Amino acid sequence: MRWTGKWLPWGVLVIASGLLVAHALKWASIRVDSVTLALLGLLLAIPLLDYVRKIRIGEFEAEIAPREVAQTRARVEDELPPEEAAGEEEAESILALVRRDPQLGLAQVRIKLEEALRNLYRLVEGTDESSRPLGLARLAYELGTKGAIQPPVASAIRDVLPLANRAVHGEYVRQEDAEQIATLGVRLLTELRHAYRERLVQPVRRRIISDDERDTAEGAKYRVKTIVPLLDEPYELEYILNQEGLDELLEGYSEHAEFITHVEKIDSDDTEQHQ
């Protein structure tokens, strides 16, 4: 459509000139009235619509100003802990979508942040949310006060989410600013998922042990039972493993089509009897 934007004004100019001549010479076969002029003006305005970036109603402007994005970025980067490595594939996927369609890309950022916030909140509370779900800003505040996320992370979420929401609801945002918002959103998503993993495997008790207990546990063998949940014939597996075997079993375990149901330390007699 680039050629349209380039040549359409010239075409309109030629048509307008022709109508002016016809009107001046009073050609009976050509009639120039207000409707003709209005349609001509509309035709000229069409290629300029892409350049309309703001809608101003009183003191309200439907635009996310670059200054707002820069201030939010500076504040968030100052508040957040050192950056962790994010999932490159997901980050690149989100940024690629933002480059194609800033509003759609930021909508995806918002959806992922909401999902991560609600998952973490449910894990912290141990139950589903109440019948009246909390807003995202409130969720971030609650998680910060409960220690599930650091207060600076909660504050950063409350800074970034409104920008994404405004873009989703139609406010204009420059592509480079949308990319900055998305980058901050991906970083916050990484923080939330890290907090979720930490909370998921948080120990319920800590006990100091002796050197002998440590050595015994390190050299012991363990009976491990798992279930393979096939739809037709689910079955149970039993392993006898030392620490090295446990490490090997648990390496990438989330990709296995089974889940652990029992771990028990056994002595050598039990091992021989099992064999």
C-alpha cells in the first residue's frame, strides 16, 4: 500500500483541479456541490489515517507516551534484583509478535503475567481464589506482603501491567516502546515463575544432622516407586537406587511419562532380599 499513500494525493489533486475548471467554466454536464467536495476531502484523508496517533478528548490523550515507558523502565530496572536468564524461545516468540502487532503482543504479555500471578497466589494460599477474584495489582500486592515475591517485584508488576492494559484497550504505543514493555514483562514473568518453583519445593522443616547421619544417607540405597499413568493399563514401577541412581532418575524427570509415589531408605538386607 505504499504506492497508494504516495500517489493518491496527486490523483486527488488532479481530480480537484478538473472539478475546479469545470466549476469555473460552468460545464453543465459536471456538477460540483458540497457532497462532491466532502467525498473528495474524505478521499484525501484516507491515506493520512495511519499518521493519526493520538485521540485527545479534553485533557485525555489515548497514547502511551515514550516518556512514560522510559520512566517505568528506569524505575523497574532500578527496583528489580539482578536479571535472571529467561526462556529465550518464549521471549523471542513474544517479541516477534510485538513487532508484528504491538497490541496483540502486549495482550499476550498481560495474559501470561495474569496466569503466573494467579498460579502463585493459589499455591501460596493452598486453595483457589475466592468467588470474587482479586485484580492483578491487588494480587501482586498480596503476594508481596506474604513474602511470596520481593516487594520491588510486586511494585514493578504494578508499574508494567497498566501500560500493557492501556495498549490492549487501544491506546497508541510506538513499536520500540511496546518492545520495551514486553521485555520488562518477560523479565517479571521469569521472576514469578522462579518464585513459583521455590514455593513449590519449599521445605517444611530444617534439622541439623551429624556427620555420621550424612555419610550414612549418602551411601544408602533407596526404594523408589513410580506410576506410569497410561489410559488403558496404568502400572507401577519399583527401583532400588543409590544417590547416583537417584540423580540419574530425577535428571529431566518432568519429561518422563511417570510420577513418583514413594521414596524409602533401605538397608543392605532389604536390597539382597529384593534381588
